[in-house]
Amino acid sequence: MGKASLDPQRALAHRLRLLRSDKKLRQADVAAALNISSRAYSNYERAYRMPDLRILSSLADYFNVSTDYLLGRTTLRYRYPLNLKALRNLTNGDGAVIKVAESQLLPDTLTNEDEENESEGN
């Protein structure tokens, strides 16, 4: 995947083009999905402008990647897991990593998927 970039604006431009082309989408498709103009999205891909935090978050959600990946802070594409089952799968059940992850999150942020399933059934 290459090294993480030092210039977040250029990294964002490169990664947006990469993610969009991987999905075989046009710039207008992504812009419409995010409810922004095609020109605004084009400016992000050409490194002419940086999106505000709301748009950056929407881009990460749309492409199912982390904002750190979009900004070139990591080469790992995938978002951080939001439940314990996904975290265990990602870390091969390493208890030390899970403890660190839990300590970095707000209480009840990292949910236990089994508990969610039980509460949905009631």
C-alpha cells in the first residue's frame, strides 16, 4: 500500500481518486451521494481545497474507510471496529490490544454485538 503521506491535502486527493475509481464511480456520483456540488468534489480530488470536517466524515463513511486513511496518516484502509466481535477478529483475540482499544474509547462506544442482538430481540 505504500507509505503514509506527509501532505494531507495531496493524500486526500490521491486517495479519493483511488477509492472512486475502485468503485467505478464518476465524480458526480460521489458528489450527489454526499449532497455537495460536483465542482466542490472535483476540487478535493485535485487538491485545490480541503473539505470541512462534516464532509470529511461523510467521505470516510461513504467509502467505508477511516479519516486517518483519507488524510494519509495511515496506510490501513479500513475503519476502526465498532463492536467487540469485529475487534476480536481484527486482533485475533489479543486481549492486550482489546484493553488498549477499550481504554481509548468513550464508555459504551465499543459495543458487544451479542448484547445488541439480545436487546433487539426483546
